[in-house]
Amino acid sequence: MRAAFDRVISFGYGAVCALRNLTVAVLLASGAAQAETVTIAAMGDSLTAGYGLPQGDGFVAQLQRWLQEQGANVTLVNAGVSGDTTAGGRSRVDWTLTPEVDAMIVALGGNDYLRGIDPAVSRANLDAILAAGDAAGVRMLLVGIEAGGNYGPAYKTAFDGIYTDLAAQYDLPLYPDFFDGLRAAAGSQDGIAPYMQADGIHPNAQGVATIVADIGPLILDLIDATRPPDATFAQ
């Protein structure tokens, strides 16, 4: 009788240990899964903010859906402010880089160009933004904007060179122009009109979807570079 009782007690203890170990494993796996979620702040102007579009059709919302459809575990934060310049981005980068942010898309400069701001000023502001991101230890993707020729060839050369130079300086991936995907889809600059809103400056929902599909693979690379390696737990 005593032997049978001991066997019952022994079985019960083993079952409790197994259940405890299983519970710990599930909790650790759950924690690891949550830790793998990458939070990306998309810092930009009206192009990032989704100007003129329903909330679900803007750049950040469409990019979030596209990334999730690719299986990415990611949360995008819309840090786009309509009308913002590189100076505005510089003034708010520190409070954009909260502890939860793992990576940052920097897509500023369009309003600097439209206002004819000295490229040296825009360069200094973008440099400060990237330096802040670098100091915070976040991965970054720099998104450029190509200047037109209305301010002359010297301005265009100086402005366009900001992005290539800073990407090289900080060893960052560069998406050369926010509208590259539209030009690729349309075959030319003149052919992008169907992808644009009536103002000719901001993409419509179809245009945003085209941009997202083109830039999306670079964001997936950014996520992969940001995600920490799988943790190993002692047994």
C-alpha cells in the first residue's frame, strides 16, 4: 500500500514539474515573440502623413498592411507632419525616438526644395537627425527627394547630393527618391499624373500603393537588420 502511495506521489510531482516546465516554455516563447516585434517611426512631411487621403490610404497605413502581408511582425508609427521641413524634423527627432522605437525612416526635404532653402541648411538638419538616430542606436533608412531644375543646375546638384553623401557618411540604405516607384510604373515623369492627386504634388491612394510596393522590400531589409537574434535560454 505504501509503495503504491509513493508511486502516486512520485507521478504527481513529475506531472507538476512537467506542467511547470511547459508553462515556463510557453511564457518564454510568448515573450520572445513579443520581443521580435519591430517598431519603426516614419519621420517625414505630408508625403508620409498621408495628406489628402483617408486615414487608411496614407503611406504609413498602406505600408503597415503591405509589411504584414509579407509576414513581418512590425508596428509603424506615423511621425509625418504636413508642411514640415528638415528644420522641423530636427526640432522633434529627440521626442520621436522614444525607447520603443527600434528603427526610423527619414523622408524629409521636399518642403525645403519647394521653398528654395539653401541645400547647406537642409544638409545640416538632416545630418543632425541622422546623428540623433545613430546616437539612439536605431537602424535607419534614408528616403531622398529629387530636386527639379527650377532653381538652376547648381542648386539641383547640391540638393540631390545631400542624400547620397549622408547615406554614405552614416552607412545607411538609401531610397533615392520618394517617387521612384511611380516613375518606374509609369515609365516616365510625365506619366505619373494618374497616380497623383489634383495638386500634382501628393500621390493618390493608387500612387501610394505603387510607392509602397517599390520601397517595401527595403523596409523588410530594415526589419531584418533591426530584429535581435533569437535568444537562447539555459535549460
